[in-house]
Amino acid sequence: MEQQPPDPLGSDASEFAEDADARDREQEPLSQVGPESTSSGEEFLFHLYRGSELLQDNCISEAKEELEQALAMQPQDVEGQGLLGIVYFRLGLYPRAIKIYREIVTACPTELTPRVNLALCYIKTGQLGLARRELEAVISRAPERKRAWGYLGLVFERLGDLHKARAAFERAAQDHMVHRMDRLISAAEGATDSDRPERLEVRQAAADAVAELETANDATSAFVGAESADAAGSPAGHWRAIEPGDAAIPPPARAPHPGRLRDGARGRASLPPLSLSPPVADVGRRALTLEELAQDSLLLFPSDAGVVQPSDRSLLVRVREGFSVRQETIGALLPRGPGFTSQPLMRRQRSQGGSEPMGGHTSPFVALEGQGDLVLTARHALQVVQIQGGFAYLRESALVGFESTVHYEHGRLSALGDEAVSIVQLSGRGVAVFERRAKLRTLPVRAEQPATVRARLVLGWTGRLLTQPMEPKRAPNHAHGFVAFSGDGAVFLEVLDDDSK
């Protein structure tokens, strides 16, 4: 099975070692139509069209074999190289796809679609400066190219320039991203430097937009040779790009027999446009190959420090400095550079470390230092929050982890008749993760309206709140297990089915 290179975020991710065939092919420039003899030309076209059909059916490994056979006969064929670039892209081998699209751009400098494809590969590998260069080159020649504007918006967003991102999304006719940028710009401009929101929501917006763009109805083609029809327009709110040649190229089933035209003269039929992203799978159609299964279930970590949540009970974390995490939730570690060092995390009270492990002896926390990626899994749904200068209080038993830039202290929540539970106070700035067994319910508390809450429902709280065990004589029917909240803030409740009866 092909393996993705270990670090796709280097200064030039396309310079990884290629296989022997790729090294041989790069010795001479690509040509749009390679030389062919009568017999070898027909065999070449057979494998080329067969590879195209398999790629349309999302048979990636089989398509790879056919296309490599075709390119063994005509190594410099642009259409075959473009299709092989799609194969590498879908397998997650972005450096190989980058190398192919670079060669196509060099051989056909006036074509715009290969540059858009190359820019998407750069975005996938975190090479934002190179992606911006290619996209701006496309837009300077074809200002109506909405897909290029959309990708450029993602680049500007990830570079932190929300105003330019907004303008690009507007040119892409992507209204919901324009509105989202408006909200983020307003939040950033209305906040002080100490209150400025973190970029987690922005990164998530970009991830959503990439997914939508790659699965648009008219996705990016491998390589074509006519002018763009993108100016035809598209419904607002959807990124659609009618790439060059889309309307004129017949599907393989209706294409002329490879190598022959109707009048018997030798010729060359164009290949149909293909998306870089795989088509929707037909579940009942056939079993996936191991390569397809690996691609379909690929875990994609964030390109910058932060988190991505592929499911309710799993989390992908990119660690830049350090991360404290409940040991039992660590599913996988992928260190970078020298790797992670770890040590037990101890409970802290009044800024002093104690002798008890955080989480207790049965479910301890560990402090990881270094850089790399983490896969976290839990028994219940995970919730990610940003700590931004204020205080958050969470049950220690619910807390899963937090960045090293987040500070912590321990306290207790007591209710008469119930055992006191350990509470963790979080402050500073960074991401924190906790586990919840149901949807959160928030109970507002005001100075003029204190709240009495059953302690076992309290998952945590935020704001300036004081807690005090409720004396039975003041509780409903003199019951035990209630706690009083006073001040200004909000209490997070975890209402289970058993509790709501």
C-alpha cells in the first residue's frame, strides 16, 4: 500500500523522493501529445481510457495500474499525467500530485485548471504562499473563475487576513462564508487585545469550506484544453466551476474508439473531466480495496495548532508546545521532531502542587511536552471549548485535556448528604476538552436571582459565581444533595434520561 510521506508541511513538500518511473519521466518536459506508433498508440489509448473509467468508478488502485502502464509507453503525455495526479491526490500522496501538476503547468503555462489543481495540493500540504501565488496567477488571467476565488479565500483566512478572505469569498459567490467572515471580523474588531477570540472557529469554517468546494457538482478536472466556461454563473451559496471543456467532452462510453475517428483517420479523443475528490460511493456496488478503505477513513489533522473533531467521541489534536490529557483517552501519538516527553500531572491547590495525581490513581492525567499529533477517544461525546481570559470550572471526572497554555487549580463542590466532587478551575488561553453524556443545558444565574441545583447534575459553571451547600431546612422537602449558586454567570447541567423522569 502506498504511504504518505511523513511530513507534508515542509518548506517544499514536493521534493520527497519519487519512484524510479517518476525520476525517469522528469528528465524531459511534458508534451501535450507524445509520439506514438500505430500499435503502441492504440495500446496506450486503451490503458489511458481504461484508467479514466476506473477513476470515475473510484477504483483508485486499479486506475493507478492502468495509467502507469499507459505512461510507461508515453511518459510525457499530459492527459495521462493529469489523471495520475488525481490518483495521487485521492490517495493522499500530495507531494507526488504536486510534482505532476508542476510539470503540467510548465508544459502548458496558459492552461488555468492545472494551476488550480496545484494550488489545492499546496493548500492540502500547508504551503499557503505557493497556493496564493498560483491562484493569483489564475485570477489575473480569468477574474471570473469562482473556484479559484474560493480557494484564495481559504488561503487568506488561514493566513489570518479575514478582510481579504471575505472579499475573495464574495467573488466566489459563497454567501454563507461571507456572512461567517463578517461575524468573525466584527468579533475581532470589537474585542480588546486581551479578549481577542482564538481562531478555532475560523479554522473550522475553512475546513467546512474545503469539504464543500471539493464535493461541488462541477469539480476540478484533471486537464483540459479549451477556454473556461466559468463565467456562465452559478446559484448563490454554492461553489460551482464549469472547468474548460466540461460541456464538450463526451463520457468514455460514448467516446470514439481509442485511436480512431469515424472516417478511419487516426486521431485523439479528449478524456472526460474528473474531480480531484472521489465520487459518492455506491455502498452495494462492490467491496473496497485496502487502498480505498485507507483513503476513505484517513484521519486529517489540523494544519495549525488546534483540534478537529471527526466524530462525537474522537478528537484530532495538533500539539505545538504541550498538552495535558487523561491517560486513558490517548488513542495514538504521532510525535514530530524530538518527540514527546511525559510526566504525571498532579492536583494543584492555591498554585501549589500536591501529592495526589490529577484524575486519581484509576484515571490519571499525563502532561505531554513537545510537538506532534494526538488521537483522543472517549466513551461519551467530547466537547471542545476555548478558554479566553476568564474562568471555567469543570468536574475533574468530565475533563479530558487542555493545552499547556491553560492554567488549572483544584477545588471541591460540596452538597450536604453527597460526597464532595473534585472541580478544576481553568484559566489562561487555549483549548480545553471535556466529556458529556448528554446535551448540555445552561442555567443562567444573576445576582438578583440565585439558583438552587441538584449537585449531581452540575457539570461545571462559568462567570463570577459562589457555591454553597444548601442546608436541608432550606431545600425542597428538607432534601439533601442541593447546592446554591449566587452571583453572575451560568451553570452547565448534564441532564440524563434517568434524571429527567
